[in-house]
Amino acid sequence: MGYETSIISKKGAESLNALILDVKYGEGALYKEINRARELAQYLVDVGNHLGIQTAAALSRMDNPIGRCVGNSLEVIESIECLKGKGPKDLEELVTCLGSHLLHMCRKAESLKAGEKAIKDVLKDGSALAKFQAMLVAQGVTTDKAKDLCQGKEVLTRAKKQEELKAQAGGVVQAIHSLPVAEVLHELGAGRNQPDQPINWSVGIELLKTVGDKINKGDPWIRIHFEDPPLSEKQTSRLQTSLVIALSVFSWLDQFYFSSQETSSFLLG
């Protein structure tokens, strides 16, 4: 677990007094089984506390993509929408959950409920977005470019080609498997295998339907943003098989694992 320890060590170098980690498990995560993810979470929490950082870890499922976008530029754009209070419900719930616990850990909120309200308030009143814009400038982004990005102007590169796939059956979206989506985007240039390989920041997908949505046969459910190489028939088929249509819906967030001197683990309903 040297890589994970390195992450915690870097946080320690920042002189943090509290840290919360989102540890994923499931099809699209490093660990597929929750027990393995729990072991990792406990290990990271122990290392963080040993460094003098009050540390907690959430366990959240990664079987389905979180939010509506996957891919470098598209995820940044979606994150900015979330900072405006206009993000996808599941993404906002995750941000609110993690943020409320962190505020409570830092004694900036008297209760988790108060922490949730504080997070929701800054997402709605624009102060979260303003803070993000200031952080960009502090890290070397020009004031004008940071402002344009946060105002939704075309700062990030957009892919030249887009293609929508249509549902092959009707019903309710039960799942959108993360792994084939990630693999196809990797092949299209959104990722790399070697450090010196280029990344196409514009490659990604938008989910036009997500878990729990009703869907009719022939409805567009995904939009792929790509350039070269083009989308192949095999890749199209793999994306189609990632969509599972049935009559039931599963929760994406199973458990919040919290470990510190004051509290023990607990479940979220």
C-alpha cells in the first residue's frame, strides 16, 4: 500500500487538522469487494491518525458512474455546475455527505445536519464557486481564464465528434456498468498506459439517462465525445451492454465508515 501511504503523507505535509477520504469499491474501483475496501479505509485512517490528522473514510459504491459525465474536461464542467448548486443529485449528495462530516470533525458545525445545511447554502449562494475561482488563481490560472471557466464559457477543449446511442429496450435503468465505459474511454484517448503518452482531455461521455430513470426503447441514453481514433462497432457494443434495464433500483452509497477516537462505524440509511 505504498501508493496510498504516499497520498496520506502528502496530506500530512499540508498541515491538515482533519481529512475525509472517499474510498470506492465495486466494478469500477480498485477493490471490487467491500471488505477489501474496508481494509484499505481502515489502513488509511490509521496512517492519517498516526500523522496527527483526524481522519475518516467513506465507503461508496463505484458500480455506476457518479454524476452524468465521465472524462477529463466534461467532469470539470460538471463539477463547476455542482459548485453552482446545479449538479446531478447523486454527486451533490456525495459532496454534502463528505462535507458535512468534515465540518463536524473540524467543529465548524455543531451537528451533521447543520453541516449539511452549511454545504448546501454555499453551493446555492455562489460562495463555493467563488472560493474555487480564487483557488484557481492562487495556483497560477489567470484571473480572466478562471472567471471565464467558472462562468461557463468555452475554456476547456471540446471534442469534434459526438455520437448518441439509443436504448435497445424499455423499462427502468437499473445499472450502467462503470468498467466498460472506462475501458472504452481509455481506448479513445482519455487515459494512458505510460507516463509519456498523450491524453485527449476532450474525450468523454454524457449520460442522458441514469440509474432510476424510466427509459423507452429508442431513447438516447448516452452521448460519446471523441476524436481520433473513431468509435468502433465493438466499442459501441460494449457500451450498449453496460446499460442494464430492469424494474428495480439500487442505492449507490452503502456505508459511511468513520473511525476516530470519539466515534465508531455507522451506516447511512
